[in-house]
Amino acid sequence: MRLKLNNRARVRRVAYAATVTQAPGSGDVTLLMTLTGALTFNIVDPFCQDGDRLELVAAAGAAERVVTIGGANSVAATFTIPANGGAAIKFVCNAGKYYPSFSPDVA
């Protein structure tokens, strides 16, 4: 028997584009993406509240991929995802900005 997942975070698959802009909204959001090139990931969420969480889970494929974080409501950062690997970039909102952390720690 499968448990009901009523409190599960919202999960969305996002199509790759060189620049992706997201407004995650309140609560916990997980975005899944397969990268086929470098990515500029912008966060625009002027109503984020302290503790809102966003997670970008990205797969890199045969070549390493550079992910640049930006947008009006994010702290700027750049991460490199190794070839044939993947990573989770987790963000937490604090005082109107999403702060990133990267796992595995290979920034």
C-alpha cells in the first residue's frame, strides 16, 4: 500500500533553456532539469517569506555544465556540475533573497 503524500513538496519538471526564470511561490518547491548546455537560473519572487525553500535538481550528461544563479530575488553564485553527474542546488529565502547551497560540494 502506498502512503498518501498530502504534505509532499511541489515537484515540477522544467525544460532546459539557456536562461530559465522561476517564481517558486510559497512553501517548498523542487524543480527537475536535464542540462544540455550552460544555464542561467534567475529567481524572481518578490513575495518570498523567510524559510521558503526551492531545490533545483540538475543532471549534466556527458559534459560538465556551468550554472549561474541570478535574478532580482537571489544571491548571485556560479556552480559547476561535473560531467555524467548531477547536483542539487538548494535555496532558502531570508529577508527577500534566496540563498543557494550546492550538493555535492564542488562549486
